[in-house]
Amino acid sequence: MFGLDYFSIPLLFKTFFSHWRRTYVPYGRGFSPSRYFQTFVFNLFSRLVGAVLRTFFIIAGVLVEAGIFFAGLVIFLVWLLLPVLLIIIFIFSLRLIFT
């Protein structure tokens, strides 16, 4: 399954609420309410951005995987019908030659 390996959908589900690109601010030492709140908001925003983008990548991966599946199904069915098409072409060519 090409799409699952390329988009790494299982890994995206495992790290769904992780920080985007590991971008976060450490809380540091001491307690300052304003710095604590600012750090909390930035880290929360980073996790939300990560979840939104991972959702987009999961949807894109599933769509690509479905496209690969249906394209493979069409190619397989055409491959199965090629002998029948060869016989039909042979019959029509004989009609053209002898009519």
C-alpha cells in the first residue's frame, strides 16, 4: 500500500496532538502568571495547528490511497479484457478482408 507508507497515516494518528514541527516554548523556571499564560497559549496554538495540518494530510492520504486502489482496479479489469479485445479485433479484421 503505497499511500499509507508515503503519507505515514498510522504515524499521523499516533502524533495527532503533538506540536507542529516540534515548535514549543518551555515553561522555564519560576512562576510568572503572564509568562505562563503566554507559553500555554503558544503551545496550545502549536498543537492545534499540528492537529489541523495532520487532519489535512490524513484526508489527502486516504484520498490518494483510494485513487491508487481504483486506478489499479481499472488497470486490472482492462488487463483481463485484453484477450477478448484481441479476439474482437481479429474477427473485425477478417470481416474487412473478406467482405
